[in-house]
Amino acid sequence: MRRFAALSLLLALVAGCGHDTAPPPGVSVSLAQWRSDEAARRIQLAVRISADAPVYFADVQLVTPSFATLAPEKADVTLRKTKRTDIPLHFGKADCPSSGPPEVRPATVVARLRAGEEPLRRVVFEIPHPDPLLARLLREECAEHAVRQAAHIAFGPEWTRAGDAMRATLTLTRRGRGTVTVHGIDRTSHYIAAPATGGDPLIVLDAAAGSARAAVEITPGRCDPHAFAEAKKAFLFPVRVSVDGGEQHVVTVTPPGDVQHRLTRYALDVCGL
């Protein structure tokens, strides 16, 4: 009898690990994103539990045709009754078709968990479709992808200090067809970016041209010490771009790591810190 019970338990464990099962009663999830998640390609699995039994999450994974599926992400957390507790979850590269703006596809979150004393099992949470967060992330990434297919946008290698400002060159380099227009460059959480000599639009890469550029100035937008301790998005400069007079899209342009360190030292000096 004991051997039969042990064999039954083993079979239950194997079945639980090999087949998708329904979520435990009283456990539901949704997707959310904090501002600090944006630079890390991360979202939050917002977990809600109304049942009394604690729920242990071993790992979680977002599964949808709209984004590349990443390996399950370790959670290793036990949650009790909660109105909302977030579990961080990264997402892969967007699947951007060449035919036009994509429609977000259905998504699930796969988790290995156990409720109470039950064995660890693989559970699939259905995300209500269409999920507005995934739809926005897909739309924004694919719009940026379309712009980058037409031209490469980057800061040039030269950065020089002019008084209390840093000057650099924003450069467009031809990749595909069409007239590419940079309408402006916006501030980050820590720095103000503006054209060095005015101009609206900032840059126009004509359909027959191979490259185009314009000078920009960077100045500190914040001088409090706390700002330099929390600089997750300090160097993600939003550039507003359109192709062939179409809708404007935001492309994020980031200086290389050595320039980021240099900008930090420059800002500390200008701010008197």
C-alpha cells in the first residue's frame, strides 16, 4: 500500500510538471508596467489572491506570438492573500511585420507554482485579449523598427563642452527608401536636449541623400543629488521622426557607455555637486 501511494504521488508530480493546468481558485493575474521598467524591457505580473492558502511561484514566463518568448524567469516567492503583488517579468523582441502596423496577438503567462501543500505544477493564466499594455508596447516598438529600417539614427563620436552645455551631432545614415525627417529631440529624465542653432525640422534626410546631421546641445535638467542616484532613464533621448511625411514616431537614441560617464561628470560639475 505504501509503495502504491508513493507511486501515485510520483505519477502526480510527473503529470503536474508535464501538462498545463488551470490556475488555483482565487488566484488571478494581469500585466502592468512602471516607468522604471521601460528601460529594462520589463513588465510586472500583478498577482491577486483571495484564497487563504499561500501560493508559491517558482518561475514565470510571458508567451505570445507578438513578442519573442524568453526562458522562464525565476520568481521564488510565496504570496498570501493580496489585492496586488507584482512579480517582475521581462519580454522579448517584438514581431514586426513588413506589411504595416501589427495587431497584438493573444497572450498567456505560464507559471510553475503550488498552492498550499499541493505539488509544484505548471499553470497557464489567460491574459484578457487584447491586452492594452502589450498592444502599446508592440505598436511603439514596431513603429521605431519601421523608422530604423529607413535610416540609422545615432549621436556622432564628438562631444565637446561649450560653457555650461555639451554639444554633439545627431546623425541620420541612409538604410532604406524615403525622406526621413527628425522633427525634434526631447529631454530625458535628467537632461535637456535642444537644437544648437534652432531649426524646425531639425534634420531632413532627402530620399537621394546618404546622410544628414545637425548639432544639438545637452544641459542638466536636474541638479538634486537624488537624481544622479536614480538615473535609469537618464540617457534615453526621445527623437521624433517621420518617413515620407507620415505619422511621427519616437525613436530612442542612447550615447555609448563612455559618453554616459562623461555626461555624468559634466553634469555634476555644472550642478556644483
